[in-house]
Amino acid sequence: MNRPIGIFDSGIGGLTVARAVKDLLPKEAIVYFGDTANLPYGDKDTATIQDHALRICDLLLKRQCKVILMACNSAAAAAYDLVQAYVGKRAAVLNVIDPMVNHIGSQFKGQPIGLIGTRQTVQSGIYARKIQALRLDVQLKALATPLLVPMIEASFTQGINQEIIDNYLQSPVLQHIEALILGCTHYPAIKTQIQTFYQHRLAVLDATTMTATYLRNFLVYHQLLSTYYQGQDHFVVSALTADFEKATRIFFGEAVHLEELTD
């Protein structure tokens, strides 16, 4: 079906997923929304995140998106079921959590796994519930890491603070694990630093490629793949920032047209 794929996040994090989707599905057009005026989502209450998510879905539906991919763990944790009910049959709704849980089930059953994410994602218990529902016998050790998203959003102008990363990873909560889930789509931006901390002794798991694969399989199964090249992607933000503009150039290798949403 020759309609675009909608992807949204609170800021630049979802660009990691958008890049992976574009690499795997080059014929598909993307409408990306970064809610930069309201980031980070991770410290907001559930009702506020739900309001933001529904507003963004209205925009993506108006742009005729066939799939809405919630490329934000916090939004998926707080609003996935609500968004599915709201969107109904107008578009399919996917998230970045389910592909990761499926991967854990196939590769790490019965092992202790760490998770870092925003307060919203960790406190929601969404990963633990989904893992338990599959009866994977996984001991999940989850740690909220609220300073990482603001640091990553600012990293394109201010750099990465390794001390913040190390302090979180040294937490007793994350000891004796076989793998670490990066439970936020911002975190692949610091995956190299995390792997260095662990000296590559454990698997550091991000959802970018597995989400793109999950999306492709979904499109194939439901016969929704685009049959020809769709042309220009669209990037929309709720507040235009230098960090977001720089991030899109880095992730996509060229300057992209950014549209600032005006009410």
C-alpha cells in the first residue's frame, strides 16, 4: 500500500529507528515527528504522555500514514493500548518494545537481563509484564536513568558525559547480568560508550534493527509494502532546535527539510 510510515518520538531518539527503517525499506516514505517542545517524556505523568501521543497520531493520520510506529519506549509504555484503540482501523500501530521482548525470548531465555530506561518506562513495568507473559524465566533488573535523554539531546553541541553513564552502569541493580536492554531509542547514541564500559563482555541490546525487521515482516504479512519508490521523507518537529537539525544530518548523511508544527 503506497502510503507513508509514521514514526514518532519525544525528540531525536526515534531517528535511530527511522534510519534503520529507511536502510531496510528504502522504497517506503517516512513521516517522522519529534515532539521537541515537550521532551523528555520519561519524567512526565502517564496522562500527559497519552495526550501528546494522541495529538501526534492525529497529525500522522492526516498525512495518510498506513502504520504508526511508536519509536519511544516511554510513549509505548504509557499509551500503546490507548493509541491502538484511538487509531482503530485507520492505521496499524506498532512499538519498539515488542520486538525487543521477542528477541529476549529467542536469545536469552532463563538468563538475568538488565534494563535501563526512563522513569516512565521502568516504573510502568511494561517490559517485566511482557516477559512474564511469555514465561521466559528471565530475571529482569531495571534501572531508571533519567539524566541520559537530556544529555543525549544536548550531545550534538555539548558532547557526552562518560561519568554520568558510568555512574548508572555501576549501580548494584545492574550487577551479574548477561545482557543489557537499552530501553530508550535515544540510548543507541551512547551504545559504544556502554559497550566500552562493559569491555564487550555482555550483549548490549538496542531495538533499532530488530524494530525495522519487525516492521518489514508486518508489512509483508499484511501486504502493505510499497510497490514503488515513494520519494521524499518528511520530518516534523513541535519546536525547531539546532540539536535536532544536526542529528538529522548525522543520521541521514545529508540535510533534510524540517517542518516546524504551528498550531
